[in-house]
Amino acid sequence: MNPSCPFCELSADRVVASEGPCVAFRDGFPVSAGHTLIIPRRHVASFRDLTADEWTAVHRLAQRIAAELQAADPTIAGFNFGANDGETAGQSVFHCHLHLIPRRGGDHPAPKGGIRGVIPGKAHY
């Protein structure tokens, strides 16, 4: 635990699901409705520091939450799933967290390229 980390100090009422060493909660600044963060309970900065058990829990949570979100909202047609790892990659909270972002038809005028859009000009190929 890191007392200065907002995710280590996460209040229990924000948790929407848990799986062993990991928990999930809704993003405080969502990209879309249902945007969820999945984190290890253990304070580590990078996904590269996750144990095999933590990775397994992350994936189980992502699958379960994605299914629950789609069941509750049939307009969800896909997801972006990933991490900003390191300051250069845009990480702003240095407690490993993976984003599960629901996508709906029409939420972006040209979604082709998906995550490639983080670097201007790379999404259109």
C-alpha cells in the first residue's frame, strides 16, 4: 500500500467487482459510460510487475465486466482494453490500472485504427 496513491486509498463503495488479488471500479473521468478500471490490490506501477495470478484476475474481471455491461446496454458493440504504462505513455496515476472502455456505434467518426490513435496520424492506414 502507498498512502499517497488514490487507488490504494480507494473507498470500498467504488468497487464494482473483485477477483482474488484485483478489483474493478468505474473511472472517475470516463471516456464513455461504463468505463472501468481494473487494478491489483498490491501497489505496483506497471503491468510488467503483475504476477501470473494478478494477470489471470485482470482478465477474468475484464471478461465478466464486459459481459455485464453488454447485457445491461445492448448498444455496446465493442471495447478498448489496455494500459498507459509510464509517463511517456500517458500514465498519470502510478498504480497499475487497465482501462476497459465500452464502444458504441457512432461514438467516433472514424474508429478504424483504435488504439493506434494515441499517436496522431497512425490510426489511418
